[in-house]
Amino acid sequence: MNRSEKEALVQEMAERLGRARAVILTDFRGLKVEKMTELRAQLKEKGLDYKVVKNTLLRRATEGTSSAVLADGLEGPNGVAISYEDPVELAKVLKDFAKINDKLVLKGGMVEGKAIGADQIDALAKLPAKEQLLAMLLGTMNGVPRGFVTVLAQVIRGLLNALKAIEEQKAENAA
């Protein structure tokens, strides 16, 4: 790779890392090419990126950006998984793949400019998906008005029952 290609790669990675909401570094040593292709396909299906970049080039790409926190974890071969949308989705895909393929090791990364370790990636992967969290929030928000309506309906129902009882009592007394 000549100098201009390296500069282009650094520029491309800097742009990708600048847009990234989450980046996870992986150690892929011992993973066969077919498995790497499978991992890339799974990530691409979800709109995520995976790139293998030399550490020196990746260090240069992170300089002066919010992803500079990644520089500490750049030892040995690194695969860089990038999410531009949902960090949880990236963690889930990588964690699921790593369960099946023990050669893939999740080393660490960053979410929203903050460094995270392998244990935090595990915790992130256990979170519900964004759609599930929104559904849970909506259910909670709907619960309050529903409860209020139920209480108001109970008051009206009680009043109607009382009026019905008075009506029946008057009908008995009249007969």
C-alpha cells in the first residue's frame, strides 16, 4: 500500500469514526475467512460496518476526534465494528457471533465518545433493542391515562348503581 492509499484510508476511517455512535474493537485471530465473511454479512444486514485496519493508520484516523479514546486499545490485530445508529444492535450482533465463534474476542471500544470495556459491551448487548424500549416507554405512558379513565368510570358506575338501587326501592314501595 503506497502513501496516497494510506492517506486515503486514514481519511476514510476518520470520516467513519466521526459519524460513529459506537465502535467496538475485536481480535479476530484464528477466525477463518468464511467466518469473517459471515460476520461482515451479518453486520452489513443491520447497517453496520466492519473493517480491518492497521493500528498505526487507525491511530492517525482517531487523532483529534472523539474516537481518540480507542487509541489505548490498539494492540495486536484489530477489527473495527462501527454503528452509526444503535449501539445496542452492534453489541448484540457481535456478542451473538462471538458465542458461536470463540475465536472472535470483543476487546473494548467506545459509545458516544466514551471508552467502554469488554464487560460493558456484554451489558450493552443485554439491553433491549431501541424499539422494545420505546414500546415499554409508550406502555408506561399509556398506563397513567388509562388508570385515570378507569377511576373516573368507576365513579360514574357507582353513581349509576346507586340510582338503579333507588329506582328499584321506589318501585317496591309503590307496589
